[in-house]
Amino acid sequence: MTQYFDDPELGAADGWVPIREVARITGVNPVTLRAWERRYGLIVPRRTAKGHRLYDDSHVQRIQSIVSWLNRGVAVSQVKQLLDARQSINLAEHNQWGGLHDEMMRAVGGLNERQLDDAFNRALALYPPRTLCRHLLLPLLLSLEQRWHSPFGADLERALFQSWLRTKLGTRLYHANRQHHGAPLLLLNLCEHRFEPGLWLCAWLVSSAGCPVDLLEWPVPLNELPLAIERLAPRGILLYASQPLDSGYLKRQLPRLREPTGVPLVLAGPAASIHQAELRDLAGLSLAIDPLAALELMQASLLVDGAKGYLE
């Protein structure tokens, strides 16, 4: 619900700033900000009694997230669904996970890998993977992405965190694969990025549920995947992407992956939301916007046999 102030200057004293200041901070002009509000409901500012718009730090962060999605090629009409889905997991500062979340944020900011690792290890000793993913890692990733909108120091922090996460989860996958038996789940990266945290979280959750995984981190052309299916005989394939894809190419290539074995396919990550309307009727393809939804899909279709009770 829109809230009103008698005077725009009173709002500024409490951390609320007018649209001209938000435009200066974010680089998005006032005309565009108003259009995002009126046409797409992307931003809901407060209003003074005279109708002046007021914004706070959460609005600035949301605008920066919008710009980030647009820079990835996402249409403005699709951004709200992606933002709202991510906002639902950003609960760390409001619950019992807040202290651990803040400790890990400080560790990343200080480039202190040991402190980061120690904090996560304490949580790992007490909670199962799905709980950690839902309440700690996904909110942490969201907070870091918002902080990394400010460019100075962002590359350093990102390099530290991603190297730590890859090593941490990769080690666990390595040891788990030597204990699990049966056909693996094949996970692939469809993006140009060499490292996709969401892909690694998918692999970790699946492996923790008792399923062997084969993860191909570097992008592989879809027309070469039939060779991987022939040699690995996977129980299913999970494709992960955090950016828009060529939907026409997907429509041509994905059916070929199911021939002749009929192997189930899951498209996970933000791309599943971006291309939902185009791909939802594609036979044999399931869509999951995040790693938790992907795990639930795979468990429901018996691609992963692990007991849900452990994962809760």
C-alpha cells in the first residue's frame, strides 16, 4: 500500500530520497523509473501528500537488480517475476540465520577465506544441505550480487567467493560420487559464464540426496550432447542457465536429446522463468527457477531417490 508524507524533505531526513537523487545514484533517468512503476509494477515508491515519489535503500538495490537483469538481455516485462522469486529467499536478516549470513558477508568483504569456510562448516555440521541452501547460501548469493553492483572491489570478492564455493562443493561431490551407485544425473551449463553458482548448488543437492552426478561446467553445444548420453547413459539431464537463451535453438535441439532414449530433461535457473511461455509445452521438459525447485522436480519424477526427510 502506498504511504504518504506531508513533505518530501521530511522523508529525506529518515533515509527517503526523491526521484532525482535515485536517478543520480542508479543512472536510470526519472522517465524510465516512472515507466517501470506504472507499466510493470517493478518499483513501488512511497508518496508525499502532494504525490512526490520517495525511495529508500531497498528501492535502490531493486533498481540495480533490474538493470543487472536488463544487461543480461532479459526483457523488462519478464524482470518482475525473477525479482519476486529471488526476494522470497532473501530472509537472512530477519531470522535466526542473520548472524551467520552477516559473518559470511564480512568474510567475503575482508577476502578472508578461512573465516568464510569456518562459518559455513559450523552450519554444515548442524543442518542438512537443503536447509543450508534455502536459508543461507541462496540469500547469501543474492546479497552478494546486490553488493557487487558497485564495481570497485567486486571482482576481487567474486573471485574469492566463487573459488571457495567451487572448491567446497566440488570436494563434496568428488567423495559422494565414490559412494553412490547407478546411473548419474548429467548437469550442464548453457551459459557463457564459466562458473554458475546455481549449477553447483543443484549438483550438491542432488548428490546429497544419494544420486551420482556428472557435471560439465564449461558450455557444451547441445548438438554434441547425444554423444554424452550415449557414453554416460544418464538417468536424466539438468541444463542450467542464468541468462536468456536462443529459444528457437532450444526447441530444435532439446527434442533430439530425448531420442531414442527418452531421457528426462530439466531446465533450471532464471532461464526457466524467462522462457517459460515458449518452452512449457515441450514434451519431456520440466522447468525449475532455482536449485530447490529443481531438486523437488527430480525427486517427484524419481530421478533422485534420496529420502526427503533427510533433506528437510
